[in-house]
Amino acid sequence: MAFPNLVLLFTLFSFLLLFRSTQSKLSADYYNKTCPKFQNLMQTILAEKQLSAPTTAAATLRVFFHDCFVNGCDSSMLIASNAFNKSERDANVNLSVAGDAFDLITRVKTALELGCPGVVSCSDILAVSARDLVVMVGGPFYEVVLGRKDSRESNPSIVDKNLPKALTPMNELLALFSSKGFSAEEMVALVGAHTIGFSHCKEFANRIFNFSKTSEFDPAYNPVFAQGLRKLCANYTKSPAMSAFNDVYTPGKFDNMYYKNLQNGLGLLSSDQAMVTDNRTKPFVDRFAANETAFFDTFARSMEKLSVYKVKENNDGDVRRRCDQFNTLQV
């Protein structure tokens, strides 16, 4: 007599597992019923912010990358430090991130909380913001599925080992991206985000001042470009905010000029310039420089892949009330 009951329990258990699996899937229409104005409201705020502060697109794209690469796309990068908790923002590599990105997310979150409180996660806001801003400055559209939850922790001690640096050797760069599931081609495409934005002088000062006993600057640089950088960054130690555009020709436009610059000795960072001399990455640099469509297609595919890297769903995370604070105090 107990056998039917066991069958019933097994069937119910299987149904619950299937239900949880079905519910956990991200989807493009995740907020259609719970927050139908989500997309339109975001578009308005993003456009206003980008027009008033043109560095917003590059800053937001950088925050998105730094967030996803550390421990998945969970908005842990958005948490601000307090007296009890140091956050990922405190890691050295994140100290130079432009504040426009954080201001943008705060504006969007505030508006969404007024319209549909407790519904839209900061992780989804960041993912959609990065995509829409790329499109606004001329880049490719790609699908962003929704339903991420926000992390309940933000640990600065794990940041450095998970993010590439300006001086990271190519072997380490390829190994880092590979550990996240990205090929050399996808790495070259993702680094192409440097087609917009800027880098502080300290990130490339070693290439333009006292480079070696025989050369003041890195001979991989175009000489005219190097001299211009030396003048621009002459007082960078006294003015740490001094910076240069990653793409000297079209710094505010998302295009393939970045790769053409690498071919002509105009790559600002040593890790970027190395991609045009390493046989494992050079073919992709050359292809993207010659074919912008190929770059856009690979970038879009890689961003779709990155945007779902180690995302948190269901009870694995929260929907924060504020993007810069946990819902419960961390001590």
C-alpha cells in the first residue's frame, strides 16, 4: 500500500525540480509583466546621462566587465564601502573607474524603485546599461536576457587575480580569459571595448618615460605618438587624473579604429599593443582591423556570453533596494 505513495512523492519531487529549473531560466521578457516600463524608462535615463557626460558609455562598460569577471555578473562591483565592509571598489585596479557609471546606475535604480519597487535587480540594470550605451555610441546590438539576482558579498581581495592589468603578459592574459571560458578570438574582441574611453597616464608611463637604456620610450610606439604622450603626461605624478584616449582618432565612437591603431603603433597600453605582435592574437587583430562587421559580430557574441557568466538566480541572491548597499548590513 505504501508503493503508490512513494510514486506520488517521487512524481511531486520531480515536478518541483522541473519547476525550479524552468523558473530559473533567464529571459528577454522577464520584466514584461512585473515592470513593463523597464526598457523605456532605462532608455530615457541612459540617453540623458550619455549626452551630459560622454564618458558614461566607456565607464559603464568597464564596470560591467570588472563586475562579471571577478565573480560573475552579480553587481558586486556596485557596492560602496562602509565602516564595516570593504568592497570590490577598493581594489587598486578599480580605484580609477570613472564615477559616471555609478551615478548612472543610481539614477536608473531610483526611477525603477519608484515605478516598480523591489522588482528589477542592479545586475540586470548594469547588463542592459552596458549594452544600450554601446549601441548609443555606434556599437552592435546584442540580446541581454534578464532575471539576474544581486550578490550578497563584495570582496576586494579576489579582484586583482581575476582582472587583466596594463602590464599583464600575454601568456597570463590568455590564461585568465581561458579560465573564464573565452577563446583568444573572444579576448581580442572584448578588449576592443578600448575603442572608447581613456586610460590614466600611470597605466602607460613605463612605456613613455625611461623605457630602457637606449630609448626614452617604447619603440613599439609610433614616435610622434610617443612624443605627444610624453608632453601630455609630463606632470602625471603631480596630477594623477591626467589621462589619454585609448583611441586617439575616434575616442567617442565604437568602431574598429582601435585595431587599426594597434597596427600603426598607436596602442596606448602595453597589453593591448602586445596583441598585434603575438601570433596567437595577431590574426584576430588584423581581421577586426580590416572588417568592422567581423569585430562587431564577435564582440556581440562575446558580450552575450559574458553577460550570463556565473549569474545568480532565484534564492542565490537578492534584488537590492539600493545598488550601492546590501539589503542587510554586512559586518
